[in-house]
Amino acid sequence: MSDRDDDRTGPDRDLARLAAATARIDADDRFTAAVLRAAAASDPLARLAAATDGLEPDAGFTEAMVRAATAAPRLPLPARPAIADGIVRSGRPALVVTALTAAASILFFLQTQRDVDSAIMASVEALEATE
């Protein structure tokens, strides 16, 4: 074996061996034609292409399609939703969020007021102690 054969992977060596073994075999033209006919017969697109091979496009057909498309009445666009629809749809969740925000702000106010009261009382007690 040469160095070149050593660099090949297993599948490459197998393919090279098969290529050398089948190098003298010639395909029969009848076999190739039969395979192509069988492939065309089983392919629906190939059958459709063969069946419509002789058809030519008609310019009148294209013009008739364009006329029919331009003459058709236009469908009306759907009405845009009113603002009231959006308000009604999002009203309940917005009310819940607003109520939760108000409750949180009241709690924050009470906590802050308690801290301010504590700070004032501490300063008053300091003044009373110095008097």
C-alpha cells in the first residue's frame, strides 16, 4: 500500500476499492433509459410535465385575469376598534393595578410617617434632656 492509501479513511478506501472493481463495467443504454422511464412514471410532476408539454400560454388569458381582478369589487376594510373597546377590555385589570398602587402608597406613607415621628421624638427628647 502506498502512503496515499494510508491517508484515506475507511469509507474512502472502500469506495476506491469498489471503483477499481467496477471500472470495466459499462452501463447498457437500455438499462439507463428504463430507469429514467420508471423514475418519470413514479414522479407526479414529471407525468404532469409530460402531459402539458405541448401547451402554450395564451396572452388573452392573462389579460382576462387582470381585467377580472381589477373589476372585482374591493372588500371593505374592517372597522378600526374604538377607544372605548380598549378601555372596557382593560378596565378591570387597570382598576386592580390602581387599587394595589394606592394601597402600596398608603403603606409607604404610614411607614415614612412613623420614621418621621420617631426622628421628631428623638430630637424632642434630646432637647428636654438638655434643659
